[in-house]
Amino acid sequence: MSRLHPSPRRQSACVWLGCAIAVIVSVAGCGTTRWSDSKRTATEQLLISDAVERAVMQIDMRPLAGQAVFLDTTMLDDVQDGKYLTSALRHQILASGCRLAANRDTAAVVVEARAGAIGTDRNELLLGIPATSVQVAGNGTSIPEMAIFKRTDQRGVAEVNLFAYERASGRPLWQSGIARINSNTRDRWMFGTGPFQDGNIYDRVEFAGERIRSPWKRKEQGDDAGTAVASAQTDLRNAKTFATLTPPDGPDPDRPLVADDRPADLPAVR
């Protein structure tokens, strides 16, 4: 019985095919991208900044308009995100028609700030079977999560309180009351599909990058009051020009110093 041998042509074809595969493998490659995570998630930082900004916008500081104000932030030294709150308060002081004093000695009015709370918390709800570890015949195994409905809510809270007094006499002038705002983000999963995301830090409800209507969208308590106050003042989140720069040769009567939309009965910034 004779043995079958491949023909020289077939052997040559196999050699060339092997060489082609070797060349393809040698030139093919894969790239890697370096990933890193910050200590605090972007979601947490957005929740905090949104709550701080909207809480500060609730505070009507226009009764102090026209005064040289020094902002005392001693009580915010140990507060997380206290520097961001301080900057937002300075912004609101300027937007309310006041002047920022460089130091306490040059101020007519001292405004002291304190924060009752700046932080986040969250809660989760699961309808279904959570992920579970079990022992079977002495061997460990895990059962994956099987959720009919799952919800994760996270909120950022900012509570701010201010009061003002005359620097020279210490006489009380004004207090803001408590400004408290909750900023929320919500993730939803239904029958393993999700997350559907919405909340104060999003301008739309999204799933896979597409805008959808959310059955869970609702107004937050206290938002209407904050919006009503802010509507009469400057929205700290939008671009705005408050005043033109004074020319070196003196003010130009054709160019108003104040370019904002504060009520006319308030004194101008000088």
C-alpha cells in the first residue's frame, strides 16, 4: 500500500500561507489606554457644587447693596469644599451690588458665613435576588444578582447661613436665614436594562447616550422657592458682565458703570 504525499505545488502553497500568517501576526498589535480614577467621583463633585451654588443663590444679599463688605470665612476652615463655598459667596456678594473689602479694617460691614452641612449620602432599592455567596458540598460559589427593578439615589446637601454686622460698632444688620438645597442623581434598572440616569446635575434623561422621557422625573422640595429668589438676582451659573472697566482718563458718561439688571432703586456699585 503506497503512502500519499502532497504535491510540490501544494507544499509551496502551504509554505507561502505560513509565511503570510507569520507576517500578519508580526505586524498586528494592540494598543492599551491608561485609566485612572480620582479620589472623588465626578458625580459626587457635581452634586456638591450644584447644591452649593443653588443654596447660595437662595440668599438675598441685596439689603447690603452699595456697602463695602468683608466676608469672614473662619467657620469654613474645616469644612470640606469650604473654598468652593467661599468663592460662591464672594460671587453672590458682588452680584448683589456690594463691594468686596480687601480686609476687615477697610470694610463697613462684616458678613460671617457658616455651613450646617456639605456632603453626600445615598440609598439603594432592589426588587429581586441580590448577589449571594453560598457553599455547595464544601465549595464556595456565587449567585449573580437577578433584579426585576433596581434604584440607586445619591444626593448632595448644602446648608448655608450668613449674618452681617457693622464692623465699627458690632451692631447687627442682617441675617440670611437657613438656605438648604438637595441636589440629586438617580439611576434605574428594569429587568436588567439600565442605567436610566436623571437628576439635577443632568440636563436630560439618558440611556445609551439618547434622550428619553423619564417616568421618575419629579420636582424636588424647596426648589421652587430657591428658583423664585434666584430669578430676581443673578444666576451664578450663567455668564454675565456686571460693569464696564473705567477708562484711564476717567469715566465715560456714554458708558454706564453698571451693566447688570439689578432693580433701579438699589444703589449703584461705586
